[in-house]
Amino acid sequence: MTDKKIFELHADVCKALGHPLRIEIIDLLQEKEQCFSDILNETGVLKSNLSQHLSVMTKKGILKTRRDGQSSYFSLSSEKVAKACLLMREVLLENLQEQQKILHKLNKT
Amino acid sequence: MTDKKIFELHADVCKALGHPLRIEIIDLLQEKEQCFSDILNETGVLKSNLSQHLSVMTKKGILKTRRDGQSSYFSLSSEKVAKACLLMREVLLENLQEQQKILHKLNKT
DNA sequence: TTAATAGTTTACAAAACTATAAACAAATAA
DNA sequence: TTATTTGTTTATAGTTTTGTAAACTATTAA
């Protein structure tokens, strides 16, 4: 497989995390598998919209899904997804702190 | 800060990784800081396009940039960016292997 | 069988993203 | 100063993503 193809697929995986609702879903799934209706209640979006976002993440290999009777269950495909997501959160929080520091310094002068 | 806002900012950081060229750039910067023209030579895109993509990542706190004379230098803002990116790459590669296994099984039957 | 529940898929308009080209700005060289 | 190099910004057209609504499928209940 060419590097170019790897970059595309890698970007696709990252892109699958690049939406606020999908980040919220990843957060919900950190602890344990959840069923569709629970995620629906928790997030409060339209069911069609939720289904689409879950589908995006499942297709890119971020989530696993299984059906049990009438319910669909979703979970993180790998511990690594959770870890990567946590690292990105930390990068964000560190940047926010950095910005706060700069603002604080500006206020002092 | 509300959870909703955190999800948005977190998604923004992830989204900043969600493009093949930007993944390629992250790869280039793993080892060490690089200047604009080196990245330009390595990637072979238009300079305006490269500048835009570098700007996206810098604005979202993925990259740091500094100017030295005529040259601009870019580097990863944090070791955590590299680690998160590596984890996502591993998720991708594991998924690809999984798909290969399934294909292999199908061919056997 | 018929109705109800739980999700998924499709269609489509609005919004966001991307690549190209052209204009622009800053630093160095002539 | 004027020209050149290095990179940034802006404008724009084409593409992709997104949210809503409606149609659809599969499972369970009556």
C-alpha cells in the first residue's frame, strides 16, 4: 500500500473523530458499551442524525456494533481510540491553559 | 466552560488532523522541526495550499511556528500530538489487518 | 396477521472544506 | 531604491459534510 493511501485512510480515521457529537459519543462509550436509545437520550439529537454519526464511526473502524433483539449496541473498537482521544483532549486543555496565561499577563501590564 | 464547548473544541483539534496532507505533515514533523520550503519540497503541493493547511493546524494548537529571517519553521506543539497520531495509525492498521483476515477466510471457503 | 417499537437509509438544502490562482507582505539582495 | 525570494492572505468555484424529514426494514407485541 502506498504512503499516500495510508495518509488518506489515517486522515479518514481522524476525521471520524472530528465532530462535537461524535466526541460526545466517544466520551459516553469510554466506560462501557451503550445501546442506541441510551445514546439518543443522552445526546438529545434526532435519531436519524445519531444513526448517521454512529455509522460514520463504525465504517471507519472507530466503533464496533452488535444487534441484540430490537436494540443496537455500540462500543469503542479499541482501547487505543480512547487513549488517542484522551491525548487530544489533553492537547486542547494545555492550549487553553496557555491562552489563559497569556491573557493573564496582558491584564497585568 | 460547558461540556458542549469542550466537545466542540476537542472536535476541532481532531478535525485538524483529518486531512491526508496534514497527516503527511505530522509524519514529517515527528522527528524534528522543518521549514516551509522543506515541507513544500517533500509534499509537492502548491505553496498557498500548504500555507493554508499549516495555518489550520497552527490555529488549532497542533503546530508551533516561528520565523527566522525569510524562513518559517514548523514543529509539533506537543509530544502528545505525535502519540495520539501514532495510536490512530495503529487503530487503522489493526482494522486493515482484520479486514485482510476476513477476506482470507472468505477465499478459503 | 396487524400494529408498534427501534433503528437505518435516502433525499435534499445549507454549511463547511478544499484546491487553485491572484494579490499581498516581509525580508534579503543587487 | 528596486528586484527577488519566501511565505501569507484573499477570492472563488467545486466538493464534502451536515441536519432534517420522510421512507423504509427488522423485531417484538397484541
